[in-house]
Amino acid sequence: MVPPNTETGDNVQQQMAHDLAKKVNEQRQKTLIDDTDKLVKLAGELKDYVDKSNADVLSLDVIKKADQIEKLARSVKEKMKGPN
């Protein structure tokens, strides 16, 4: 018989799994916040580059910045889907 207020091995494992899942989700949320902050910054930089360019010439910096935004946006999208 299990004494009152004593967790069984299964309960301990379940609690540890729950705590680990919670930590993983908290880290994922922090990463999403950091990445979206980076996206906002990159978008501002892209706007500055586009504002400085003209209709005839798109600078290489604009293309590189757009590529960075695209890659980061895809990464954020995948992280939002969560673990599979």
C-alpha cells in the first residue's frame, strides 16, 4: 500500500514530463518573441533601403535583406506550428 501524499514512480515521471514540456514551450515562446522582434527590425531596415533606392536600381542590400526576412519568417512559421 502506498502511504498518503507519496507519489508513485508513474506520477513522478508524469510530473517530470509535464515540467519538461512546459520548459520547452516557454523556450519556444521566448524564441518566437525574439525572432519576431528581429523581423520587425529587418522590415524597418528593408524599408529604409527601399526608400533610398530608385525605380531603376534595386540594390543588392535590398535583395539580401528581403532574403533574411523570408528565411526568418519561415522559421517563425515553423516554430509556431510547434513540435510534430
